[in-house]
Amino acid sequence: MFSLGSIFCGLVAWLIPGYELLSKRFFPYAAAASGCLCGAALYLQLFDLECDITAHDWAALLDTGHAEAFVSGALLASALVLNLLACAKHWCIQKGAVQ
């Protein structure tokens, strides 16, 4: 159940800056909301790992540990890049460089 919540939070963390990049409006707290959802997704992954540890499910930890670490890092890096691009677009529009 925590994995589904993590996937949902991660997708929404990507969709918010994606919407910012495609729309002409800028919501000033969108990057913060995206960052919070990214953090929530990472927390849910850690909580899912903790549940496997308390259940002594070592096979699940060995099977999924490296993949979860890689995907968590990819989520964090891609959400950061998308949010920076959305903020840069807004900054360029304010400065008059892009219409």
C-alpha cells in the first residue's frame, strides 16, 4: 500500500512542474508543493522498507533494495530539474527574455 502512495506522490511531483512548463500561468508555491510531494514519496519508500525489515522479509529487501535506491534518486533528481526549469521559465518571462 505504501508503494502505491509513493508512486502517486512521485507522479504528482512530476506533473506539477510539467504543468508549470506547459502553462502560461505561474503558481509561486508549485515548486514547494512538488518538493513536498517528492519528499513524501521518498518517506513512503523508507516506510515500506521499514515494514519489510520488521516482517523479517529479507528476500524482498535483497530483491528490491538496489532498484528502490536507484528509482528514489532518479525521482529526486528529475523533480529537482523539472522544478528548476519551471522556475527558470518564470524568471525569463519576468525579465522579458521569453514571451
